[in-house]
Amino acid sequence: LSSPLQSQLSQALNGLSDRAKEAKEFLVQLRNMVQQIQENSVEFEACLVAQCDALIDALNRRKAQLLSRVNKEHEHKLKVVRDQISHCTVKLRQTTGLMEYCLEVIKENDPSGFLQISDALIRRVHLTEDQWGKGTLTPRMTTDFDLNLDNAPLLQSIHQLDFVQMKVSSPVPAPPILQLEECCTHNNSATLSWKQPPLSTVQVEGYILELDDGNGGQFREVYVGKETMCTVDGLHFNSTYSARVKAFNKTGVSPYSKTLVLQTSEDTQSEEQTLPFPVPLERSQLRRMSPFSSTLNLQPSFPGRSYFELRSSAHQLSLHSSLQSLNSAGEPIAWFSFDPASAHADIIFSNDNLTVTCNSYDDRVVLGKTGFSKGLHYWELSIDRYDNHPDPAFGVARIDVLKDAMLGKDDKAWAMYVDNNRSWFMHNNSHTNRTEGGITKGATVGVLLDLTRRTLTFSINEDQQGPVAFENLEGLFFPAVSLNRNVQV
């Protein structure tokens, strides 16, 4: 071959090579579209099911309302008929009695006696007959139900229920960027922060944050909303999680951000210790192999660092409580304090949030900062002051427990309340298992939360107080206390 022909073939091959490269990239794009279509299909089906279920629920509620109206009409008809039966029975009894009396008078052989009462009897008979006038023997109520359900418009609407085809007017958002400098772990909580790419102009309606189960399992949604920061509580201690986030708008959902590996606290000697992430992979040894808790507590999120300012700059707390995992294998001690952010406003904090009292004579609730959903946990509370024989309560609660009543008054707390002589267990305002033995100044109350056996047990001065207090516990629990101004813990 001559040199010019070789050059032409080489140029042609270059062009063909470019097309082949573009085709490979296009195939990658198409394969990504397959995955995105599958993910979008799952999300869309879930949304469709939720919308249809909402319609079914609305119809069931309307059905109950209509049935209530039918029952009211039923009761009204019965009342009218029964009243008429009673009235007619009385009149018939009176009429029958008058008739029998008149027949006896007619049989009387004393003409002079008959003449004396005959006129009065005749008038009374006519008057009684008039009382059975027109309408008296006519039913006041019909047996038919004059109700006709007009369901034709709704049936027509159901038949016309269909998808509205939306024309795509804008692209999907770009993948969010996780802000490493804003992300940290604290005890068994993790805070993640993200943002849109600086040059992105696509409108974003919200974000979806996902975590795996801390054991290399499937990702699950833990937050959906407009905020760009989220704190997830109730994770396992000593565990490694992967996190990712994606954005969405009316058009669709963005690809995921890069996945970050984060680790909850290993050695919580200091409450203020935080671990930046991503954690190097060589530190990803998992110590807990149990499944991820199905109950995640999503704390309110705030842009920037204001979340940490909110949690640390509120009132000064005071309660001495140390959480120790009772495991012979040497599980860590996790130090925690009371949480001013969720406590009632009457609670007074001191001693670096390890001591609490109250400025009200009414019982007020305060929670610990750390929540637990798995494992075996034990903590103790010291009674620093005890005046006038009040009855403080100790136990566990959900984050949204009532804060202005004794612990255990609602169904979101499991507690033991105790005075100077005896104690009771209380949940959902139900008092059980009165047990002799109370508290004084200097006493120690122990709380044993065993989420493996799903039980809660109490002790006073290291002796178990009563039987196992509660069983079948499941979910996320926070240490909790209720007390008034006569107690300091």
C-alpha cells in the first residue's frame, strides 16, 4: 500500500475509534438508566399504593359516618313507634275499663241510681270516643328509610382515575456533595451535612438520606426533607455505617452522592468526643453483628452548625448517670448527661448537666441525651436531696413523652415511682406491683434495660426492687426521670 492510502485508513480508523468510544460511554449511560428506571419504578409504585390507600381510608371514614347517620335514623324511628305504642296502650286500657263499667251499670236493677249517673256516663263515653279521632290510629312513622346514597359521581371518578402525563420541563438535580467538615459522630448518634454543587442551577425540592444497617446490609431511608443537615440517633455503638444522599424535584431523583464510611464511638471516655469521617477502611472492624434497629429517632435538623449550638448552649443540666453495658466481654462505658433541649422548662440543670432538680411543686420530666435500641444497658442515679417525702419516678421513655406529668402517665414511658416507704411500677397511668422499700437522701436507684430479653428491671441501693417491671419492650428508649422541687438527682 502507498503512504497516502495508509494515512487515509489511519484517519478513518481514528474516526471509527471515536465512534466506538462514544458507543461504550452510551452503553454505560443506558445501563445506568436501567438501574435508575428500576429504582424510580419502586418509588413510584410505593407512591401510587400510598395514594390509593389514602383514598380507601377516606372512603372507609365516610362509610363509617354514613352508617352512623343510618343508625341515628334507626333509633329515631324506633323511639317514635315505641312512644306511640305506649300512648295507645294507655288509652286502650282506659277505654276498656270505661266499657266494662258501663256494662255493669246497664245490668244494675236500680232505676233511680242509673238515672243519676247515666247522663255523666254518656258524656264520658262520647268524650272517650272523640279522643280516638282521626289520626290517632295512624302510624306516626314509616318503616322505610328515606335515604338514597348517591354514589354515581364517585364511581365515575374512580373509573376516570388515571395518571396525568407531565411534560419534563427541567432536568433532575445534580448529586449532592457531603460536607466532610460538618459531619461527625457522637456516642451512638451521627450527624451528616450536605450541599448542592456550587455551579448547579437546577431547583431542588428536597433530599433523601440513606444509611445501611451498620453490618454491610441494604441501605434504607432515614430522612426525607428540605434540610441539608440531619442527626440520626439510636445507632449501635462500636459500629461502622455507610451513608449517602440524593436530591429530588418534580422531574425526578438525582444520582447518589459519594458514599461515606462513618463509625460510632468506640471509647466514650469524654462526652464531648466527636469523630470526623470518613473513617479509614482499616478502622472498619465491626464489633456488633446484630441487625440494625428498625426505629431511628430523627432529630430536627438545622443548617450549618446551629444544631450543635442548640444542643450545647441550652440550660445547664444536672444528673449523675453513667451508662454501662453489662457484658463480660468488656463492652465500653458510655457517659451521658441530661438533655436540656428536650426537658421541661421547669427543670434546673447543674454540674455539667449531670444533676437535675426542678423549680415547680409539680412533677416534670427530663431525658438523657443517649437513646438505646439494642443491647444490655445499666445506669444508676443518686438521690442528692429528698425533702417532704415526694415520689420521683425513674425509667425509660420515648423522645416525645409528656414532659409536664409524672413519668409513666402516658403510653410513652415505663417507670418506677417511689417514696420513702414503697414503690410502684407505672405505664400508661396504670399502677402495679406495690413493693415495700423506699428512698432517702443518698440512695441509689439502678435501671437495667435489657433489649435482648426486652425487659426493664429496677434496683434500690443495689437490691432488686420488685419483680421484672416491664416486658416486650421494643424500639428506641431514652433514660428518663420525673421529679419536683423537693428532689435533686
